[in-house]
Amino acid sequence: MRVRAARKSKVQVQPGMFTPPIVLNQVKGFLADAEATALYEAAASVSELGPVLEIGSYCGKSTICLGLACQQQNSLLFAVDHHRGSEEHQPGELYHDPELYDAGEKSIDSFREFRRNIRRAGLEESVTPIVAGSAQAARYWRTPLAMVFIDGGHSLEAALTDYRCWAGHLLRGGILAIHDIFPDPGMGGQAPYTIYRMALESGLFELIEQVETLALLRRL
Ligand code: SAH
Ligand code: MG
């Protein structure tokens, strides 16, 4: 299939355009305020080109930021997460949240909380949840994407899978966003930083900016 070259987006994103819905502060998650704003602005700047996809929705914090931008541009966000949690969310691990543990199933289930938050934010018609692992969701994927946000598992294998499965679907001019970038190994895990380096070294991406631990790259 031929993918048409993306036009440069005409949408001018003004600083201060992002008015986070009240619900955002009540959503459990792992996203700083400046990162939330940067995600929204990035999606708003390209989502008229096509749909946006995120890997790693958890309870919907990043989903609400991206979904709001999609709603305003009449675009769509695909939110990929198996909702079984990453390594660090499992019982006994540092970021385990007992409220998200389904004792009957003996596993994490963040989907119920995710759905509740997406409904409260009024985004049910702008967000399409895909409850599956990243590689499974990618198997028959053919749709070119305006933006991909990678915030799933942090093992090297998971991060490499996300990059290999999804970066190739970006339209030219689209945005690859990667969360949890720590150039200093003393500050955090290196898997997201590794795929960030791979993207830059491929020559297919240029750095737009980094906001706290969020890197935004442009597909050339
Ligand atoms: N973006 C979220 C935080 C994501 S936490 C926020 O803004 O708060 C990481 C999420 O990635 C978890 O919900 C976990 O279930 C999911 N995840 C981990 N590995 C995955 C995989 N291989 N495929 C899909 N989702 C995955
Ligand atoms: Mg993260």
C-alpha cells in the first residue's frame, strides 16, 4: 500500500490552549503537568493528518491529553494496553496499587478505571481502546498514524517491540513521543532511552524537544 506523504499540519497550537478537564487531576497515573501539556500540544499540531495511537494507557491520564486534542480536530485516538500492568505494577512491586488489583482474577485490571475516566472526560467517542498487548495489536495494523506515544513496558524487549511495531506506521511529518527518557542510568531505566537513540540514529527522525522525561521526535 502506498502511503501519501503527509502535509505539514496547518493547525497553529497556541501556548495556553490546553485547558485540562477537572477530571485529569483525579486520574491515577505517571505524567507530569508539563508533559501532559506537551502531549496535548503535540497531538493538536498533527492530529488533523490522521489518527493518534498510544501504547500504555494505564488509568487514562495520557489518554485524556491526547484524546482531547483528537476530539478537537475530529480525529481519533487508539489506546493500546492489555491493562494487566507493567512489571512495576505487580503485587509486591514499587508501583503496585491495590485498588487496581482484581482479587478474583488474581491480576491487575486497570481497564475498568480507564473506561470510567474516559467517560468522565467526555471522550468515549474520540478514544478507541484496544485491550491487547502491543505486538498483538500491531499484527494486522495498516493505518498510517499522525502520532505514536510509547509509554508501555520498560523492559528492553518491550520497548524494542513497541518501537519496531509502531514507528514504521508514522506519516511523514508525524510525531513519535517517548516517555521516561533518562540519559543518566542513575536516574532511571535505559530501555526508553535506547529506542529514542535508535530513532535518532536511523536518520528518519529529528528531535523537536524534550519536556522533562518526554521526548518528541518528528518523522522526516
Ligand atoms: N501513560 C500512562 C502510564 C502508563 S503505565 C499515564 O499517563 O499515566 C504503563 C502501562 O503499559 C501499563 O498500564 C501496562 O499495562 C501497559 N503495558 C505494559 N506492557 C505492555 C505491552 N506489552 N502491551 C500493551 N500495554 C503494555
Ligand atoms: Mg511513563
